[in-house]
Amino acid sequence: MSVNTNRDAGALAGIRVIDTATLFAGPMAAMHLGDNGAEVIKVEHPTRPDPARTHGVAKDGINLWWKTLGRNKQTVTANLSSPGGREVFLKLVETADVVIENFRPGTLERWGLSWEELSARNPRLVLARVSGFGQVGPYRTRPGFGTLAEAMSGFAAMTGEPDGPPTLPPFGLADGVASLATAFAVMVALNARERTGVGQVVDIAIIEPILAMLGPQITRWDQLQSVQPRTGNRTINNAPRNTYRTADGQWVAISTSAQSIAERVMRLVGRDELIDEPWFASGRERAQHADILDEAVGSWIAQRSRDDVIAAFEAAEAAVAPIYDAEDISNDPQFQALGTIHQITDDELGAMSMQGPLFRLSDADSVIAFTGRPHGANTDSVLHELGYDEATITQLREEGAV
């Protein structure tokens, strides 16, 4: 998909976001807002940039993850703990609609950048505070990362094989979920500002959004004193539901959440008699007979190529999907039709592809104007906009303030 670089076309054009968070949940939330036209200014320490710049793979010494995470963000340096850097930040706050931060609770206050100070400079400001454990409670000052949230939310406990250990995802799942919650909360607060004229604080604890995604486990414990067990690729809600190997060594996944789909699958694989079993009438009871159903489906799939399996399932109007890697995604016609993968030119690496915004709007274009920029690339231009002259900028740099 080609990229519209006209930032005025985005739905959030005119909204300025200051991203002073690091690693993933906060910066990803700012990325989502920037994708939809918000102007994002990324503020990093002059000598300790966002550690996300060093995570994952690199090409020619240039980090690839940052190219996505830092897209649509002007990059500015400021040492917020120094007098000069603090004043630069406060001047930015005066121009901003949103600030996203993820320092440990109490850090901004220690630097003289409390909510009271920020809102005094800009009463319309929305301050999104993203931390591992939130702004209150006995764990509030602990270091917090997505991995800890995946552990404490119950996700790891219910993930993995029944006889295996709790399993963590190989990517920032909790951070990604928290980023969506943060972006949503920011928009809620901005909408409230339209009614009241004043901003407010958003408190995001990374342990909470992922918990909200995990179904009724809290209610189950409250009502039944029961916890969800690890079931591997299976689910306690229905069957057959698993991954299955095809004759050509590929893999597919199927789901039978709807009763009608379950019946179609059984007819497709030639096991109509199972439909007449009393236990087949509900997803929960089918899940208790998953061994029988997996054998029926798995043996049928194992005799056919992936393409033949998918064609047969589609003809039967049964739900199936191939197990894809990044190469498959890039070549898939459905992703191509949606415009999921965007092509853009990077100043350092040239042409590159990346996944685009999360959704499409009928009356506003998604906006990826540029990829992640080097550390501090826009410091001078932003400081000039704030009214700093060259001599003052040079002095701030000599002081280590920017």
C-alpha cells in the first residue's frame, strides 16, 4: 500500500502528543496516535535514548524495530532532571494536547514536573501515565515490564501444554495490549476535555489491560473457586480447535466456536456419526471429547496438502486458516487487499515495508509520513519553534540539558 504523507489528512490532525516514554507500551500508544495524524514529538535523554532503539534485529547497524515504533515522531533530546531540560519540557507541554510518560511513579514529581505543575502550565493537557503497576498500591515503585504483566495477569498460567510450564509470549503482548488501552484512554480524556475544557490524568497499569482480555477467569474463580487450566492449543470452550499438520508439511488452524461450523467440519472429514453423539450438541462438552475430534480432523488433514485442505474447508463453509510467517503474510492476497503492509522510503535504509495502522476510516487517511528517526534528529528545529535561539541551544547542549 502506498502511503499518504499529508499529515493534515489524518483524523487526529491538530493534536500534539509529547512521547517521553520508553520501550513499548507508551511509545506504541503514541505511534497509534501518530498513525492517525497526531503530531508526535519523541523526547529522549541526551545520552540515554529509548532502549527500544537497541531491541531486536538490525541491518547495517540500524535497528529495524525502531523504524516502526518511532514512525511519525520528531525526535528531540532533553534531560528532564536538569533545570534547562525541565524548562524545555515545560515549554513543550504548553503547546501539547497529550503527554505520555512511563517513569516510575514519583519520578516526575521529584523533577518538579508533577501533574499540578504541568496542568498549571497547560490546563487542557491530558497526561497519560503508563507504568507496570499503576500510580497507587504497594507495588507502584517496582520496575514493571510487559513480561511481569503476562505473568501476573494469569496469561502465562493458562498458556502452554497441560504437562508443561507456564508459557510467556515471544513478543511484547502485554505492552501491545496496554498501548491500545492507552490510546483509547487518551481519546476518552480528549473527548471529555471537549465538554469540560480541562484535561486530566490517565493512569494505565500494564497488568490490567491484558487481564481484561483473558475472559471470565476472575468471575469463574469468584463463583466456582476454579482456575482455568493450561490446555495447549485446545480450549475449554469448544472442539475441534487446534493446529494440524498437512501432507506437505504445512500447518493449518481450525475453530468451531459455532455449532453449525462444528457440524460442517465433521461432515467434511467423513465423521457424520459424531454429530449424533449427545455430547456433540454443546461446545463445552465437545471440548471434553477433544481427543476423539482431533483424531478425526487431524487424520483427514494429514492426507491432504495445505491448499487442498483450505479449498475443501472453504467449499464446506467451515473456518480454517493457514499458519503464516512474515513471508506468507507479505504475499497473502487478503492482506494485500486490506493494504495491511505499507511500503515507505527510509532515509537510512531506503525502501522498506512495515505493518500499517490498525484500521481504516472512510473519511480520513492513515498517515505514515516517515519512519523512526535518529536520536535527537529534530532537537534544533523544535527548540527554534519554542523560541530558543542558536546561542541558547548551544549553551543547553554544553550543560547536557539537551
